[in-house]
Amino acid sequence: MKIKMNKIKLIYVIFIGLLIMSSCSNNDESDSNLEPEPVVFTSEIIGVWKPMKSVIVCSTGSEDAYELDPCEKRGEIIFSENGSMSISVNEAYTDMCGRIYQANGTWVIINNELSLTIDGETETPAFFELNSSKLRIGDNDFEEGERCDGDNLPSHYYIEYERAE
């Protein structure tokens, strides 16, 4: 179980890293004639969200869920009405809890896809679900050799957040 929890923590940190380090740009000139998509905000996401668990969804449909430890649950994502956001990630070190990451940026939801921009880099998570009390953000990238349900490949993973305010 300790090994699985360390993997989950690593996945959590990798996901945050993807949010920061990934960006995509499209220089395809054929898109230049398209109308720009309207900017859409949704009030459901506005507020403070606390991470609760990490979930790996297997290609067979089963899920492996891991509750985050109390220190990790102190992290948060705050989505503001004006389109700004902040994120903090905590991790336990021996007997101490510390913040391992803090950043500010902007957010937008267009066509039910969340886009986050932090330090000029924009990331659109591959997995995004939102309702009034739960927010799930994740991706399809996995560590080489990661398996679930015996020898099946994972389908995707996500961090589940609960509304705090």
C-alpha cells in the first residue's frame, strides 16, 4: 500500500507539473479563417476546491481510488469569478507538512473543456468533470509499466476535488 501511495503522490505531482510545463500551439494557417471561439465561464467552478483522492480508471472500467493524506488535503485550487486562479500542493515530509508548489494563473471553460494558463503556458487536461460539489481533473499519461486490473492498461487518471467554499 505504501508503494501505491507513493505512486499516487508521484502521479499527483506529475499532473501539477503537466499543468505548468505543457503547452500547445497551433500554427496551422488553415485555422486562421475560423471564427474565434467565444470565451465561456461557468459559475459552477468558481470557489475553493480541496483535493480528496486520486483515481486510476482502468480500460476495463474498474477504478482504483486512493484517499490523499491529511497534508495533501490542505492543498487547494481557487477559481475566481474574474477568470483568475491559484493552486497550491502540499506533501508530507517525515512528520511535517509543507507546500511543494504554489502558482497563479487564469482559467476558462470553452465547449466543456477546461483550459488553465500558468506562467504563460496553457494546458487543457484530457479529463475534466464538474458538478456543484465535485471537480475531477486528470490526464491520460501514465508511467511506463503502469498496469491495473491484472495486466490491463489504465484508461485515465484524475484527482478528485471537493468544494470547500
